[in-house]
Amino acid sequence: MGTMEKKHAQHELNLPETLGFRLRQKREEQGLSVEDAADRLCLSVEMIKSIESDQYFGDNNTVFMRGHIRSYARLLGISQEEVKTVLIAQGLMTASMSVEPVKFNTKQRSARDKPMKITTYAVIISLVVLVLVWRYLNH
């Protein structure tokens, strides 16, 4: 059964499009082969085919499978929010698992930074001066 026939059959039966079907449809719209997608993601062709056919593996692989699905969706330009919603609906992820990553403020400074910086510069300058004096005295 061709892609268009399968899509038509899905809509006739009022079946919702699965994430795998959506990924395959988006890949075909972009003119990518299964092999192209697999190469770009460094995954096997079998993995891409199983994602597109919504054949997810057992509990041991769900973390990796979620990652593969997200990477594939990102490659094809499907929003991560849509992917998250579908993963929750398909039971591959719970709502409590969808926590935003922690962001660290690397530019935050403490009160101790300024004295430490001054001390570091003073030590470096002292070493440079000592080396110059030593060289001057030894010539």
C-alpha cells in the first residue's frame, strides 16, 4: 500500500496520525530517503524504519528511543512540544518526566571574585617583575 493510499485509508477510518507516520510523511516531503535520514542521525536504517512504523522496543530502550525520536523530529523540523505530547500519549514518557533542563548562570559573580582576581593579578605582576630583575642582575 503506497503512502498516499495509507494516508487516505487512515483518514477514511478517522484514525489519528501516529508520530511515526508524521515523521515518515515529513521525511518524504523533504525528499529524504530512509538511508539519508539514518546517515544524518548516525542511526541504522532499521531504527529509522521502526520509528516510522511506531514499533518501539521494550522498557530497557525507551530512554534511547525517546532520544532517537526527538533527534529525528528535530532533523525534520517537527516541534519538540508536539513530540513530547505524542510521547506522553503513546506511553513512552510521563508528564512528570518532561522537566525543563536546568540553566546555569555562568556569568554570576560572588563577592569573593573581585579580591581573588586582584590577588591573581598581583601575583602574576610580581612574578614578571622578579624574572625581569633576576635577568637584569645576571647580565
